[in-house]
Amino acid sequence: MDKNVYLYVCPNLADCEAALAIAMISDLNTDIPKKRSYHIITFGLTKEPVTTTGGITILPDADVDSVKLSDAAMVILPGSSQYEHDDPTRLVPLIRDCIHHTIPVAAICGATLFLANHGFLDTVRHTSCGAGWLKQRAPDYHGEHRYVPAPSVCDGGIITANPLGFVDFAYHIIQTLEVFPPEFLEIWYAAVKNEYLDADQF
């Protein structure tokens, strides 16, 4: 059965943070040979349009209650100021079910605050904008001893990333979903990090 990757979209979504990962894993991107690719389904708390920080309007494919974990390969939570000002608690059952069914969850920037707020980071190694930043905004967060100051961390089925760690965030998503053979993934990662593609390698 083909698997879907569910991308959460909400007001003030940070356009750049999940864009690289989505472009690489999408089944619509056929320019690069892959082992696997995935259909991307956007979802919101409702199906109402949302506007990103870059001014792009997105009409979600589904609402949170319509997400089908039976066909889900991963749920991705991009950053947004929403998490600080209007905690999307309706996402909690979905993320809890993902973890229960070993479906990976990937969160970057403000989305890591959501995970911290609801106890999802207390038992896994993770990163964010700083352990103190998380604790200040999520008083019930108790994962300080598992915090890692890194661009992105993957542990226990949860991928987290610093707001500037979107390349490593994409790397961990691609690796977890086994989109590329390992040797090609390393070539791709080095090319993106070095900002130079040597097509003669292929």
C-alpha cells in the first residue's frame, strides 16, 4: 500500500523549514531516482485556508480529524508562531497515536515547543531553540537532560530541529523514510551543505 506523509499547515507557518524535505520525498518529484517516494497530504485544524509567513495561501487537503494513520508514513510539524500564542491542543491525540503506532513525527522550530508542552520530548534526545527557551515557554517540560545543541536530532521515532537546521531536518526525514540509498543520501547531503552540486558524481 502506498504511504502518505501528512504535513501540518497553520497560520504563520514558516515556509522554508519543511520545504526541502517535502520537495525531496514527494512522489511528484521524479527528477531524482529514489527507492521510495510519498504522497504529501496537507492538513490543518480545519480545512480553512491558512497564510504562511511568506504570504502564501494554502488550502489544506484535510482537517486533523481526517488524518488516517493506517496509511501514514510520517507526520511533519513545521514551525509557526501559533505554537506560542495558540497551542493547537487538538493535535495531541494525533501525535500520541503516532507514537503509539511507531509512526515517526518530525518537528522543527516552534513545533518542538508543542511537543515539549505535551510531554513528548521528556524521554527522547531532542533539540530546539535551547533547553532554557523550551523550559521558559513550557513549564511542564522535563526533558532538559536529553536536550542536544544540534541542528537536528532523531531519536525514538521523533525528529526535532533548530529553526536553522532545516537541511539536517530534511536529511533525517529522508533517512527515516528510506527515500534514497544511503550512499546517495550522503552525496546529496554533502552537496546541499556545501552549496555545490557536482553532476559528474552521478
